[in-house]
Amino acid sequence: MVFSTLIHWLVAAREQITEEQAREAVQWVSDTLRVAQDDLVYAAGLIGHPDAPPVTLNEGMEHYGENPLTFVLYMLLLSGALVATVGDGNPDWLRQFDLAG
């Protein structure tokens, strides 16, 4: 459930944000949490980061190796970064992308 919610939030947000906003989200994670940008950019393809390689979801997960939680962590960090940078710090901004149900 967590995985599908994160994927949905990020892919749906991709349709509403600009490439520059995707860059700002990655920069925010890097600056705030000291996460290496190179590794994070790979996952940021989900939000339309222009420097992310065009890969499938499975290829993205395989990129992070044996521990699939790394990919989930990056999705969580990107979700928070979008709230901080695009949503002006308001977590309700992300709720617009909730799965119906």
C-alpha cells in the first residue's frame, strides 16, 4: 500500500510540476538531508527530472540493488521535497494526488 501510494503521488505530481520544480525538489533533498544527488536523480525520473534516465519502474528498482527499501526511501524523500518546495510546506498539497477509494 505504501509503495503504490508513493508511486501514485509522484507520477501524478509529475503531470502538474515543471522540470525546474523537479530539479528544486532534488536539490532540496540534497541540501537539507545531505543525500547524494546522483543517486537520487535516478529515482527522480518519477517526477520528471530532466537529468533522470528514461527507465522503467523495474529498472529503477534494480538500480538500487538488493535492498528495495532504498527506492521506497527515495520516493518518500521526493514526496516530502515536493511538499516543501512546490506545496509551500503544506502536506495537504500532496493529498490532491491521493488514490480514490
